[in-house]
Amino acid sequence: MKKFLALTLLLLCVCNTGVLAQNSTSNTKAGTKQVTKRGPVFRATKDQINQAQAILKERGFYAGEQLGKLDDATREGLRKYQQAEGLKVTGTLNKITLEKMNIALTEKQKSM
């Protein structure tokens, strides 16, 4: 009886180990998503967008109103500015673009 019980426990352990091994390798197969945690998202303030729109307008890259919103016309102007300045063309007011425009960053933005 003791041998039967020991054999049963051994089989359960072996099966459990096999299932755990299969689950750990199935998470790394091609086609599965690996969830990575991203850091904080860089966002320009309304005042920074206004300043950028003024600079873009002065340089002839933007003809719209200075509303402090990243509308399609502002994004297109940013793309033209970034290309003219040799920056990565994103159409967004990222840290590098703000620094190139000499627009002051907030303390939070500086640490990003």
C-alpha cells in the first residue's frame, strides 16, 4: 500500500512539473505578446504648444492660429520644422524638439 501511495505521489509530481514546464515555454513562443511597462508619456503644455506655434508661424511652417492645441496643421508644421532642423520627424512636440526651439521644459519634463 505504501509503495502504491508513493508511486501515485511521484506520478503527480512528474505530471505537475511537465505542465509547469509547458506553460513557461508557451509564453515565449513566437506570436505571443510580451507585456512591457512603459514609462511616463511626454506631453507638452498648452503654453509650450503656443510658443511652438509662434515659432513655426515665424519660420513659415504654420499658418494657423495659436490656440495651444496640437491640431493637424500644427503637427504638419512640426514635421516640416523637424525635417529642416535634422531632427527625427515625428510631428509631435517631444523633448528634443522643444529644446531645439529653446522652449523651457517643466521640471517633470526635464526628468523624463
